Amino acid sequence: MTKAVWSAAAAAATVLFVASPVLAQSVDTKTLNVSATVSARAKLTLSAASVSFADADPDLTPSIAATPLTVDVKTRTGNAGNVTLTVLADGDLMSGSDPIAISNLTWTTGAGLSAGTMSKTAAVTLGSWTGSGNHNNMSQTYALANSWTYAVGSYAAVVTYTLTAP
Amino acid sequence: MIAATPVAAQTQTTTATISANVGTLATLTLSSANVSFPDADPDAVPQVAALGGPLSITAKARATRLSQVLLTVQANGPLRSGLDTIAVSAITWTSTGAGFVAGTLSSTTDVLVGSWTGSGTRSGTQDLMFQNLWTYASGTYTATLTYTLSAP
Amino acid sequence: MTRAALLCLAVLVVRSSTASAQPLDLQLSVSPRTITFASANPDTSPTVTAAPISVTVRVKGPKTLQWHLSVLADGDLVAGPSTIPISNVTWAATQAPPFQNGTLSRTTAQTLAGGSGALNPGTTSTVTFSLVNSWLYDAGTYTQTLTFTLSSP
């Protein structure tokens, strides 16, 4: 009797497993370079563009005070930068051809500013600071010496304020 | 008497094991390596925006299931211009994109920029702002920020 | 009919049946029996390829014989509660035909090879499996069992 030939046995069923790796934390970093430019700058604010002195009896009012000015100074400068605020008149107080010497104009101040006498030849320091900062709500009150020797008239002069932040 | 006929085998089977190792992975991309804040009048511009607009950030992470993926930032110190410094807390930001948060820069601790759960790709923007003050000494200030993305 | 004649008839019937039987021999081997995908960055490796395996089929039988080799996964790739769809795994096979390319399934056995008639000596195909890579996968070691079935209906 012829025997049928049958298929071979199935292959061995050994199964291999890959060892599980420990899952470590992953990290990625990136750098960002930051720069900030801080330039020197100066900002001056006056509470009024003009001051006026009312007429008065020199015997009763030897010095006429104007309404106080409020002065704000903001500057950015080097750490040791010398910040100055000065005033300079363009000439004497004039009414037509009649002068009143500008040196008759003086001022007093509150904290942060310095009192002084106006000049038409050299800038006079009103305030000085070191470095950057805000100096706000400073007070300056002008006064005009009153005299019987003044000719009658309306006198005017222009005072230039200069704020410097190096 | 008739002998029975053997039946031929119809199938042959074998097995194999398929496995995939999926490791943790983190890839962080910033749209720029440099950010600059221009000079401005502190009265007019109290918060200076960075030139070029917001920074775009893409955080890709493969992490263990349900783990916390974190993106943080820290400065290497204050903003410096020679001997003059400005505290890095002068730099703050707002953000867009799911998972991204606002914050204030620090040079002493990592500050959270974004956080997410598990694997994925997350994109957003960070709008950096510089607090502009009159009290700063003039100069060009610099600092380096390190962003760290971690996928546990 | 006599008893002797009946016996001869019976023997004749048995001998006739034995002479018409066709032997069928199916042989299948897979080596190695592990398929491993290494971890890779999806940005640089959108597809991860495993080291190829050799699949050998040998079929002995009549010319009219039909044979079929299929592969079926027991499920998705699994790592604890995390899964990767097994349909993300494809393969490419040499020796086409009778071997062919395909995509793994956990529901329907997929054809790896097929033909008619004997395949003797056997044919060996180099089968290379590939996994779609993704940032969405949970980290882990995923496994599954594949069953290769060589059959003749």
C-alpha cells in the first residue's frame, strides 16, 4: 500500500520579545538674544508759556511776584551724566526804546530747583541733576523789582529754558 | 473491507512578534534667535514691543502617556549695558495658542511659557514687551534667554 | 458471485482509490521572527523601516493546486493603555509575483503571496515592514503578534 506523504510539522513556536528600554525624559533648549536700546533724551514741560507782572505802587509792592510756574524735567542719560536746566533772556525788558534791566527779574523755587537772577549775557542754572530720572511738579516763582524810576510802558522779554541730557 | 484515505493538510501557520520603540523626544523651534526693543519716549510708549512682532514658537514632544510637557524660559541675568543694569522683570509677554501662557521674565527661576498633556505638536506666539522708564541709564542692554522644552 | 470474486472486487476498488490520491506539502518559514522599529524623530524620519525578514514558501502538489499566504495581526500595536493602529504598518516584498506589498490589518488577513500549482523548490521573499512615524504617539514600547498562514483550499 502506498502511503500518502503529508506536510511537515509546524515550525517551532518560540517567540522572542525585545527588552523594554527605560523611557528617559527628553529636553530641547533654544536661546534667544535680547537687546534693548535706551537712548539719551530730554523732555521739559512748563505749566505756562508766559508770565506777567501787574502794575503796583513801588512803595507798597517793592517786588511784584508772578503766578508760579510748574516745571517738569524728564531725562535719560548715562549713569553719571550731568543734566542741567538753564535760563537766558534775549535782552532787557523793553517797552519801545525804554529798558528795564533784566537783572531786576529774579526767581525763587521749591525743591529740586535753584533760585537766581536773570541774565541776558550768560545762561543761569535753574536746576542740575546726575543721571536719568523724572523731576516733576517743581515750582519757580518770578519776581520783578518795582521802582519809581521805570518809564511807563508795557515791557517784555523772552526767556529761553534749555534742558541738556548728555 | 475498504481502508480509510488520509486527508491532506490544508494550512501551515507561524507567528512573529512586531515591536516599535517610541522614545521620548522634544524639539523646540523659535522663529528668531534675536529680539530687539527699540528706543522710545517713555511717556508715549510705556511698553515697547519687540521689533519684528511676536515670536512664533513650535513645541513638538513625544512623552509618556498623560505626562506634563513643559516649556519654560529663564534669563542669564539682568539686562546689561556695561556696568548699568535693568532687571529682566522689565520684560513681560502675552501669548496666543492653546497651552501658552503670559508671564514675566526672571533670571532666578524658570518661568512657564506653555504646558500640555502628552504627545503632540503645539504652536503659538509670544509677544514680548519691555517696560520703558525714564529712570534707565542710556545704553544698549543685552541678555540671553534660554527656552527649555521637556518631554517626560 | 462467489466469495473469492467479491474479495477480488474489493481489493480492486481499494487499489483504484489509492492510485488516484495527490500528495500535498505546504512548507512555510519566517526568519527572524521578530520585527523591530527603532525610535526616530518624525521630522527627519516620517517612516521607520525595520530590518527585513525572510519568508519562504514551498508548495508541493498537483498542477491545479491553489495556495495562499496571508498575514493577520492580533490587534493594534500596544504599550499599556497606548495604541498605534496596526494599519500604520505596511510592507514591501521582493519576488513579486507571487509575493505582493500590503498593509497590516487586525480584522482581515492580508494577502502576502498566492498562486497556483507547485512552488518547488520554494521561493524566498525579503519582506520589509515600515511604520508611519508621528509626534502624536505616546512614548513606550509597543508590541503585537502577527500570524502568517499558508493554506490551500
